[in-house]
Amino acid sequence: MSNVKRVAVTGAAGQIGYSLLPMIAAGGIFGPDQKVALQLLEITPALGALEGVKMELHDCAFPLLTDVVCSDDPKVAFKDTDVCLLVGSKPRGPGMERKDLLQDNGKIFIGQGRAIAEVAGPDVRVIVVGNPCNTNCLIAMHNAKGVPQDRFSAMTRLDQSRAKAQLALKAGKHWSTVKNVTIWGNHSNTQYPDWHHATIDGHPAAEVIADDAWLKGEFIPTVQERGKAIINARGKSSAMSAAQAACDHARSLFSATGTEDWASLCVLSDGSYGAPEGVISSFPCTTDGNGNWQIVPDLEMNDFSREKAQASWNELVGERELVQDLLGG
């Protein structure tokens, strides 16, 4: 390992960033022995708030944290970075069509993709958290000329963790006993949380739960709509769990993840499992601990799973068509 790992976080003064930064500074991505520097990006009006976040990070006196850089310039924030966590994005406003949201965010991620290509470290990994994260990732990837496309991923780890928790609660078990939950498709309410290969305490989840109607019924929309339910309950978005999932996603890239409990990552589709090529879709993935991933091959998908996954893949194709003009030549 190099002496210091440089991690860029965009939207760093926001709710997710505020929860995420101390996790990274405490070793949540690279472990308890790797020093880290934080390079934080915000829009100009939020630089004052970001300075307050920097002050708090200093006051925490994290042993692993070596430096905190604050900027409104992507070329400063992404300079020599090992990991870029693209958290900041424009939220959907009242009356805003999805196409408008994609176009507005696209302009942000075009610029960030270009800046990453220009100044980031030679082995950078880019994780897109800001929604709509799959297509934002696609835009950034296409505009980061010269950066290998497999360096980019987007986040459905929160959906995977939500699905694990729901299966565990239904089974009366701890969520740490739930393995190999898969999220297919888009990080949206079309995503498909798939339990068919999941296990609970080493036994097939479907056998432990023994309630097929619940699995095919209530379970799926509970996971799909969990973010909305949290907003309805607390009046704010699920920033804490999103931050934890972003940290977990990054950590899974830098600590080997095998088929005993794979990670759901949104990565560039190569057509595996019948997914359309060229979109950023969630798949079950293993990792090598050096930032590299591989889609788990040859899992059986029944007709129910294929139908659910296809609906989400269709949405991703539609999103790609809406931003075709932002993907460069």
C-alpha cells in the first residue's frame, strides 16, 4: 500500500457526506492501518459549511487522517485520488420530469468525469452514489476519456443491505447470517431484490422463511420503496444508511469478496444474464481486494427473476436514451 490513500468525496457538506466522512477517516474503506487524506468538493455557496465539516474532522483527531482539502474545483478535489465517491447530485424538484433530472445531473457528471480523467491517480476507482446513480455513472464514465470503464461503479449496496435486513427480520435471525442477496438492475423502485441464491445460517433463505407469497409479494416493494418509507417516517432522507452503504461498497472493492457472500455492484453490463450491454446495471459481483470486480457467472435465473430484472433493465435502457447526447463521441 502507498503511504496515504487519497479519497475524494463530492457533496461533502451534505447529509450523506456528513455521515460518510468520519467512517472513511476511521478506516472504513482501507482498514485500520492505512492513512487517508480527504479531498472534499462542494458547490461554491456551500464552502462555508464545508469549512465547518473540516473543523469537525480536525476536532475528531482521527489517527489515520492526514489531511483535509476543501474546494469548489473538481481538478483540486480529484487531484491524485485513489477513490472518488461522487455523492453530490441535484435532487428532483417539484414538477420535474425524470428527463430534466437526468439532463441537469448529466452536466455535473460530465464535468466530474472529465476532471477525473485529467487529474486523478493512475489507478483511481470511481463510485457514484448521487442519484440517479446508474445513469450518472454512465455519463461520468463516458466522459472520463482514457480511464478504463471497469474503474466505474454505482451503488446498490444500500438496497442489498435493506434486503438482507428484511429477510433476517422475517426469519427471526441476525442480518449477519444472511448471505448472497442479489440486487439486479437500477437503483430505483424497479430494482429486483433476489433471494433465490440467498442463505440464512447456511440454509436457503426460501426454506428458512417458508413463505413464498411474502417473498414474491411484500418483500420486494418493501425493499424498493424503503427510502420513501424512511422519508415519510423521519421527514428526511436515509442519509446514515446511505453513507454506511457507500463505505461498504468501497470497502468491498478493497477487500476480497468471494462467492460465499458476494456484493451487488452496479457495473458496465457485458450482456451477462441477458442484461442489455452498455448500461450500468447491478449484478452479483466478486472482488479481488485491489479495486477490481467480476460478475458472478452461471447463476440460475427462473422466469420470475428474469421478468423482474428485465423491467429494471428496460428502465436503464430508457434512461440511456434520454442522456444519449451527454455520452460523448
